[in-house]
Amino acid sequence: MRRWVLAASLASLAGCATKGNVRRVETQVMALRAETARHESVRAAELARIIRLQQQVIDSLTTTRQALRVMDAKTTNDVTDMMRQLLAVQEVVGQSQRNLSQLRGQLDARAEAQIGTPVAPAVPDTAVRGPGTVPAASAEQMYNAALQQYRRGSVATARRAFLDFLQQYPTHPNAVDALYFVAETFETASPDTAIARFTEVTAKYPQSARAPAALYKVGRLYEQSLKYPVRARAAYQRVVAEYPRSEDADLAKTRLEALKP
């Protein structure tokens, strides 16, 4: 009987111990769940904060992109307006230059028309001349007089004088210079005529010091005045090929670099 009571007591104690353990386990599980829930809540809050920051960055980028588009459109419009204004200014300047060239040509023509036959300079008393005759000017005197007019800016008068000199003294040593200066008198008023005259210099006097300069001038006229870059390059290439040791060859090389397609 005593054994039975003892066994019953031990079984009762074992049952009590098991229930206590279960309660403790349940308590721990509940605490773990609460801690997990708290961590999940913190993570959710952090994730929400990151999402908000990301959305703010996206909104800021969108706003910046829109502002850049507006700025780009405004800049494009401003550049277009500036280009239009520049073209208008260039047109006005070009028209003014043409008007000045025409006016200068008219003034030169008027001056040339008003100037009569020049009086030949007096010769020394020792010269033999008949009574009442006026001696003709020498080649040097004609050339120097034309050169003096040219340096004064009397383009038309100088041109006429140089042409008269060339007609009377076509084989004179200064003939190449006279022809070169005739070409220069046409540079502003008639670039095509100037090119023809400079080409005549290179054709008639290919070995003269004026030849490479004349050929280089042909290139410059084609490039700047007539806007023919292909012909300009051809002229510059001739300068480099035919007169490689001249100063004009160095200038031509520079222009060829600038005109590279």
C-alpha cells in the first residue's frame, strides 16, 4: 500500500514538472515571437524609410531632368537667335564692304578721268633735243611714278600707269613687279580679274620671286573672296610643290592645314 502511494506521489510530481516546463517554453516562445515581431517592425520601418528616400531621389532626378530639358530648349533657342543675329550682322558688313568697294571704284574712275596726260619730267640741259619737243619719260621714271601713285592709294591711276609701262617696256626687269601690282589693284574690286593677273605673273615669270607670292594670292582670293576652298587648296598645293623653299610655301602649308576636309 505504501508503495502505491509513493508511486502516485512521484507521478504527481512528474506531471507538475512537465507542466512547468511547458509554461516556461511557451513563455520563451512568446518572448521570441515578440522580439521577432519587434525586429520585423524595425526592419519594416527602415525599409519604408529607404523607400521614401529612394522616391525622393527619383522625384529630384525627374525634376532635374525636366529643368535640364527646359534649359536645353532655352539654350538652343538662344543659340539660334544669336546665329540669326550674327548672320544679319555679317550680311550688313558684307553689304557695307560691297558699297565701299563700289564707292572706291567710282572715286578711282573719276580721279583717273580727271587726270590728263602726265607731263614728262624735264631732262638735263645737256640732253640733245630739237626745239619745241618734249622728251618721253624713261622706263625707270614711268615705273617709279606708277609705284608712287600706288603707295599713295590712287589705285586706278597707278593701275593705268603700270599698264602703260608694261605696254611700252614689256621686257623691262620691273615688268614682273608692274604686273604683280596691277593684279593687286583688282583684289578688292574684282577678285576674278586679280586671279587672272596673278596667274599671268606665274605663267610669264615662273622663276621670279613674285611667282610664289602671286600663286599664294590666288589661293587666298579663292578662299576668302570667292569661297572656293577646293580651288584654294589646289593653288596652295602648287605653291608647296613648285616653290618649296619660299616663304609663301610655309604660309600655304598653314592654309592647307586649316582647309583640311
